[in-house]
Amino acid sequence: MEKHTDLSDPVLRSKIKNRKLYFGGNQKLKIYGLLTCSSGKRMKRENRVFFISEKEALENNYRPCGHCMKEKYKLWRNEQHGK
């Protein structure tokens, strides 16, 4: 997991372009999603983190975004509520 505040803009763009980062997350809310998600693009820089994989996000106890990852969010929600 990498914090947005620890990355300069050129380094961040390079990592995304070279597919070293695949998902973004909100550190405060513990939500992860696609880098293209409109919800993720609106969050504050100091709350944004990046993950190389979905596995890494899940290992850090983040949940899928309800906007850009609807199916995975529904599965996660059902698991949380024992359905």
C-alpha cells in the first residue's frame, strides 16, 4: 500500500502507466476501487492510498467500492451480514 502524499505526481503517473498500481483506496473509510472511479477521484489526496492488487487491499481490511465494483461490493456486503 502506498500513500498518495508519499508520491510525487510524475512518480504516481509512471507507476500507473507501468501497471504497478491497479487500485485506489480511501484510507479513512477503508474502501478500495478502480483508478477510474468517479468517487475515488473526488477524495482528498491525504486520504488516498494505492494498491498493486485487490488481494493487497483486502489484506489491509479495505472493502470494495459500491460504485465501481458493484458485484464485488454485493458479495462483500452479503458476507458481512451472513447472507
